[in-house]
Amino acid sequence: MTIVLGFEGSANKIGVGIVQDGKVLSNPRRTYITPPGQGFMPSDTARHHRSCILDVLKEALEEANVQPKDIDCVAYTKGPGMGAPLLSVAIVARTVAQLWRKPLLGVNHCIGHIEMGRLITGAKNPTVLYVSGGNTQVIAYSEHRYRIFGETIDIAVGNCLDRFARVLKISNDPSPGYNIEQMAKKGKKFVELPYTVKGMDVSFSGILSYTEDVAHKMLSSGECTPEDLCFSLQETLFSMLVETTERAMAHCGSQEVLIVGGVGCNLRLQEMMEIMCKERGAKLFATDERFCIDNGAMIAQAGWEMFRSGQITSLQDSWITQRYRTDEVEVTWRD
């Protein structure tokens, strides 16, 4: 039996998870929430993580009913992500590994999402749509790498949603994307917005700039409601994602789609992807907010796979990398 402890803190969530041979033993987390209309600054987010990481670690150990002596490896998010939060969590992970005399593993955040999704859903070799606040990628596995077939050429889809929420002063509690999703369900009018797909890649900065420019004019004139704008934004963004995912499926001959990342728990995105999959005779795999949203268990699971395949990170190499691409990692644990 192999038990791995995972620390995640690349953005506004701090999580500690414990995984044992494909079973999630515990997965507590905390979220740094800012007032409506505001984003989260790296220094403030790091301060939040430092203030509660030891409490979350204690909670994870108690919930899993394991002792430090039972842990085989300590994994942490190496990147990508925000520098200050990543660093604050990496320091704690390094300290814990040295105090407990355990091997250390730096994990790619994106691969943590993928491996967690594969574990929870049972997907074998899917085309992966990875959508979050900081990343938007269409990924498929080939020859010991997770290859990026398409991605955003500017901002991530989650970033687009978050910044749109600031325009309308939508609450950040529990998350801007969740509140946009709920408002979109009440939208009745579709407002045409810029739709930008460039081959396998997508662009979201134009649609954001457009909505920032016209939102208040359209709302003040009564041309549409905030709910209409939320509905229209979701439909446009998600259509772009479904299109590029389907193109990657055709290229790879894939019959499975796995959605991971925080935006992946959006039920409308899952519904639209499900329609496309059914038309192709394919199958959709998706999870809920427990595993889509950043969490420690996903880092523990990726760490478990890496550790079992013989990987460890030396102390002198245990830095963080804000720009750590998915396809930079050699996937030694898959055929």
C-alpha cells in the first residue's frame, strides 16, 4: 500500500489531500474569497494560504485517520499558477517532507487534474478538455506525454468568466463562475457576441473586451438583462470549447471526452459536450465540484502515479515554475 499526501495552492484554493492506492482518504480545502468586483492578488492569496494551511493539513490527517509515519511521499504543486501562493505552499511541503523524512515530489497542476479525472471517472484514454481560471487546453495522451492539441492564445475561459463577473458586480462567493451559471439559467434572450476559433486554438480576450464595452449600455437601455448576458456568454464560450474538442477527437480517433478543471463542473458545459459526444457515438466523463475544483487529492493522486513509477524530486530541484506546461512532463506511469 502506498499513501501520498498532496498540497495544492496554485490559485485561491488551498487544499491538502491524502490518497491510498486509488482511494481518496481525505480532501479538505479552503477558498480565499474577495468582495464583488474584485479579483484576488497574489500576495493576499499567499497570506490566506499561510494562515490556514496547517489547519487544513491537520484536518486531512484526522479525516484520513493516518499518522505522519504512514505517509510514503509528500507531493506539492510545482506549477503552473500564481507565484506567491505556489511558493508559500511549496515551502510548507518541503518542510513537512524534511521533518517527516519523506520523499518529495513536484507535480504539474494540469496533470493533477487529468489523473484525478481518470481515477474518479474511470476514463481510459480520453481527449481531455482542461478548463479553469488560469488554463484552457485540449489535450490527448501520446508516447509518454500529454500533448496539447489546442489552447487559448490569450486568457483562460475561467479568467474570462471571472472578469465578466466583476463587470456586473456578481458575487465571488462561492465562485464567480458558479453564480454566472445560476443567472444564465434565467436568461431568455441570446445576445450575439464575438466567436473566435482559430484552427485548434481559441481566443477569449475579444469577447471579454466587447462585453466590458457594451454591457452597461445594453443593460441601462433595457436591451437585455444581466441574466441574458450570462446566458449568452456561456453559450458562446462553451460552443467554442465544444468545437475544438470535437476537432481533436476526430484527429485522434477518440471515443471519450474527459472535462477537468474548475469550469468543468459547469452543468451547461457538460450538457453541450454530452450532445456532441452522443452525435459522435462517444462517451463523456465529468465530475462535480469535489474533484473539478482545485484540491489536494488531485496532487496526491498524480504524485502517487509518479512515485510508483520511480520518480522523486530532490530538495535542490524542489522549486516552483509559474509557467509549467502540461507537455513538458514525461508521463512515466502510462504505456
